[in-house]
Amino acid sequence: MKILSFNVNGIRAAHAKGFLDFLEDESPDVLCVQETKIQANKITQELRNPLGYFSEWTFGDRPGYSGVATFSKEKALHVQRELQNGRHDAEGRLLLTEFPSFTLVNVYIPNGGMGEHRVSYKMDYYDELLAFLEKLRKQGKNLIICGDFNTAHTEIDLSHPKENENISGFLPIERAWIDKFIKAGYVDTFRHFNPEAQEAYTWWSYRTAARQRNIGWRIDYFFVNKEFLPHVKRAFILSDVEGSDHCPIGVEVE
């Protein structure tokens, strides 16, 4: 199976830039998208069931903000929207879809760039996400967690690490949480298969022609619980795909 993840920075904007052509060309078994920036009443049938895919959506209460969706060739056995803890459920950040051999968690982690209060909110979300995943894991679920984590883990994961040490997305507290997540038994699949890969980024600022110069950050991930890792055969970045300030990433699982 091929599973892709893509922060589209607005599903309608991505649609206008060739999203359906991308979906047809890549033909993934599952595609997770983040930052859909759409409400339920604005979704056309073409976006709800593109090329015969099933889709599930979760929406932020605020129009034009956040939101995630999962498109799959096979209908999910079970769906959960949000962490369902009451604290974060208005933001449109998480969608769980269960399939016969794994549970897929599509997540859009808060951006901490709006000030200290959002960094604090982001760290709370990280911790509650980990608690949520650990409950699933204790139930014997095999987990694939993908999406925009809004943090570059190590210096190899962004173009200018020294200049960004005090910028949200590369703060020591954010990077330490990724360390904690990995220590808890979750594997960064791209780094597992590509431990030395440099200049492998998934997001570029729209300012200063950053993408053309490959001045980027790797902030989009596929993680799996370590028990499921033997089933993952490849992890990759589709850096040539445009239409957003992010590019798609993917894994192949057996």
C-alpha cells in the first residue's frame, strides 16, 4: 500500500492548482491532507469523492482555518474526529481512520509562531496526542501517524538551524518533545530509511523564493509504532510536487 500525506494549504486552492491530477497520477491507496481551510457546506461532490475515493473530514470551528481530510480507496472500518477531550476539539486537527491491518492518525499540529501562548498550546497538544496514541497502542493497534508536526527535529532537518534556534518550529522545547516521542517507541520513517539525507525538506516559506533555492524545513512526518516498522518498506518525499508551500511525503507498507 502507498500512503501519502500533504499539507495542501487550502484544498480549494490546491484543487485549482491540479490536486486531482496529482491524486490520479500518484494513485495512493490513502491520502491524508492537512490545512484544508474549508467547511462542510463548501465541499463539492468532486472533492468529496474524487476519482471514486472515499473521504472523511474534520473541520475547525473557525472558517478558513485548519481542517484535515483522509481519502482512501477502501472505506474505513471506524472513524474518530479529534482527540475528543474537549480542549482541542474545535480546531479541526485530527482524524483517525481504522483499516484492517493498521490505524491511521492524520494530524495537523498547531503552529507556535503566534506567540508564547500558542507555543504552550502546541506543547499541550503534543502531550495529549501522545497520551491518545499510547491508549491505542495498549489496545494492540498498529499505528501510522502522519501530517504536519510543525517542528524540524534536528539540525539536518532545516536549512539554517543556528539562525532559527529561537523560532517556533525549532525551539529546544519542541525538538525535545520529538525526542520524547521517538523514545516512547515511535519511528520517524523517513530518517529510518534515509539517515544521512540532507536538504530533504517538506516546507518552504513563500517569501524570498525559498523553494527555488531549497531553503526549507522538514516538518511533515510519517511515524509508526516500532512494532509495525517491519511492515514499512520505504519512506520518501515528493519534493517536485507543487501547489502548496509544503510538498507531499509518503510511505509504502506491506
